[in-house]
Amino acid sequence: MSHAPFEPAARPAPLPSRALLMMLVALTSGFGLSNAFRTVAAIMAAPLAAEFALSPQQLGLFAGAFHFAFGAMQVFMGIGIDLYGVRRTILTAFPLAIAGAVLSALAPGFGWLALAQVLIGVGCAPAFLVCTVFIARHFAPQRFAAMSGTAMAIGTLGMLFTGTPLAWLVQQWSWRGGFGVLAALAALAWLWMWRGVHEPAAAPHALQAAPQRESLRRAVARFGTLFTLPHTWGIVVLGAVTYAALISLRGLWMGPMLMQRHSWSLVASGNVALALSVLALAGPVLFGRIDPPDAHRRRRWLVACTLVMSALFAALAAGGPAWLDVALMLAVGLLSGFIVLQYADVRAAYPADLTGRAMAVFTMAMFLGVAAMQWFTGLVASLAGSGASDPFVAVMAAIAAALALAAAGFAGLPAPPQARRAHKRI
């Protein structure tokens, strides 16, 4: 029987905890740059719109191109990790992100800029997946939520750069300079991963019992088995909306909303983005530590947190004073940490031979959801603007509605067997 994607072909020889942690930190440097790339639009939207005369819909397409490419490549990156390992997959893909950043800095028009975002998305596609797979392989299952939360928190440091530092850089230099600096940082992250990440070799006795490596065709075909399981659809529905809501706010609409609704400067908007990023850094650690003890309670937490986030976006749509809008944005940043519970939910929802591919499908749903929401909210903003309405009211209301519908879908669709058993015990 062939082994499952993302599960090691043979049990690796144990490494000291410190060595494993240092490798994980090196991998999160790539995830940090991925976070920076996916949130540049919040700061660069205004200068890009001014230089290329972009509509809100085009800005949504610019922001969504990264996430569409990122999400579409998850299955293939997952297969690459299974067949060739964490190290080889990230080192092969990430140079495309560096090339895309350079192309962005030199782009003569919107078409080249959108193409560059696709390259960056493909290059960053394995960035968080390699972290979750590395944790699943080398850390105890009961530490998965806490370690994933820590990795997400470290990776969120990338968002700090796209707050005040990037706003200052763009204001003092240009948006092209911002992409140039990101290209240099991405190159440094690649070098760190090249030097610092070396997956342990399998123990000799394990190699003798190693099953035959799964073929590429077989690996692709076996992903389809996930969609025959009824509870997959609820996981996909929620996964496609929660992270998309955060990134649509932090990565696209926050800057334009503060500058146009409240007449704030680019740097002042960057300060708020920085503060939100700090809270988004703390959120996964917090929720990773308070992960509920069983699958049913965890799913109840997920529904409740999604509905609270929907209420926060509905309040943003109401158009209050600047201090209230900022407070609501910061609350979204902190609450977004509950997304780490979705990863724990996925891990608990499938047997061991499906866990790896389930992570890839969930991550694909997340980032295709981001691409779809950024494109859709760009369309909503364009339609509202053409009708002389406040585009930010329409955008925030649309995100609030999407979150509420996703919570209802997750609660109404079939739950995994583990969650149903836990509910019966309660």
C-alpha cells in the first residue's frame, strides 16, 4: 500500500528539539515573506491607482492574483512535498517569488504587474504548507495547534513590514522601491532556508520497510477521495471565508478606507496596519493555547468566532468615527487568531492516511477564497462607486454577509465522525 501525501516514506531519525525549532523558524521566514507579499496592496493601492489609473475592480484583481495562484498550486505543492520533501519543494518554488518581486518593481503597466503577482503567488505557494507538514512530521500530535499557532505568529512578522515601514518607504521613495526591498528580503529568506533546513534522514531499519513511493498520477488521483467525505464540504466552506475576510481588510481595504473615509495619510494608515499585524501575531498563539479539548467544542468555538467576526465587519460597514473604525479593525486582527483552530479541526477530522492531503485542500480553499473575495469586493466597490454610494459600506457589508453564511454552512453541513461522537458524550 502506498503511503499518503505529506507522510514520510519512512520514520525519520529523531533530532534534538532545538535543531527542529531552528529549522521551523527558518521555514517561517519564507512564510513571513509570503505574508508580506499578500498584504502589500493595503499600502500600495493608492500609489498604484494613481500611476496606472486603476479602478477598484482592477485593484481587487491585483490583490487577488497572488492568492489565486497561491491557492491553485496547493495540491501540486503538496504532492511535491510528498515526493521530494519539504526542503527541495520550498527551495525550488521560492525563487519564483523573488523573480516576481523584481518584475513588480520594473513593471511598465498593469498587465505586467498582475503577471508578477501570479509569479509571487506560485513561489510562495508552499510557504505555510511546509511549516504545517514539518510540524506534523516532527512534533507530537498534542502540540500541533500550539506549534502551528507559534509558526503563524512568527510568520505574521512579515505583515509588520507592510505597515508603517512600507508606508514610509513608499512615501519617501516609491512603490517600486518597496517591491525591490521585498525582493532582497525574499532572497535572504531563501538563503536561510537553504543553509538551515535539512530534513533528517530515515533510520536504517525504517528504510528497509519503506513502502514504494507513490506515483505522481496516483498522488493526484487520491486527492479526490477527500471530496467523497461529507464533512469536507463544511471545512472548505468555512476555510474559504475566514482568512479571506482578514486579508481583504488588512491586505486591500484598510489603507484606502482610512485615507478616503477619514482623510488619513499613508503613514498614519500604515501605523494602524502595523498595530493590527501585531495583534494578528498574538492571536494564533492565544487561540493555540486555549484549543478546546474535543472536536465538538472546537467546532462550536469556530462557529461562534466566525459570527463575532461577521458582527465586527457589519459594524465597520455602519461608518462610525475614525477611532471606532480603528478599534474594530484591531479587534478583527486579534480575533483572527481563531483560524489556527481550523487547522486543528482539519487534523482531527481525517485518519492519518488523509491528514496531509486534507491540509493541502484546506489551504487551497483558504487562498482561493482570498482571491475570490478580493475580486468580488473590488467588483462590489466599483458598483457602489458608480451608484454614488460609499464603496466601503458595501464592501464591509459583503464581507460580513459572507462570514455569516459560512458559519451557517459549517454548522449545517455534516460534521466529522469524531465531532459527532464527542457531541454524543456531552
